[in-house]
Amino acid sequence: MKGSSWRMSLDDFGECHEKIRVLSQEAAAVVKQEGGDNDLLARIQRDPYFAPILGQLDALLDPKTFIGCAPQQVAKFLTEEVRPLLEQYKSNMGVKVDSVVSTVTGK
């Protein structure tokens, strides 16, 4: 990985992809053949190729960066689809409908 930026050319991307592929296959072999833990991140951290981005690794791997607008879609679905259905049965539930939906969305 040339330079300290994670931006890369197509050639760099291919090289990076290959390094990750090899490391992931090595990590998978440990899991599948030895019953060990998946140590892919540790392998990436030890590989000198990835040294320029080690300080950014946590941010690059933050799961929130991979979920897009899923939280908003779930909230909309619950509000528009689920809540109206629950309203019909709220007398049988023993809990407030808003509490049920809020628990699911975390709000």
C-alpha cells in the first residue's frame, strides 16, 4: 500500500485484495482445521503492508459504516407497518404498543 492514505489505484487495490485474500484463507484454515479463533485482524495488524492504515483500522472496520440507512428503514417499517398491526391487539398484550416498538428500535 503506497503512501499513508487508504486511497489506492486499481493496481494497489488488486494487491491489497490479494493480501487480504491470502490472510483470510490462512485465518480460515486455523478455524476450520485447528478449531482456533479467527485471527484475521491480528494477521492484518502484523503484516507490514497494512502498516500505513493501522491507525485507521478501527474506523475502517466500524460496523456502523456498513449498515447504510437500515436503522431508518427499520424505524419506518415499525412505525408504518408494525405499530398499526399491534394497535389492533394492544388490549391483549399487557404492554404499551409504543414500548414494544421503542424496545425494538432502541428509542
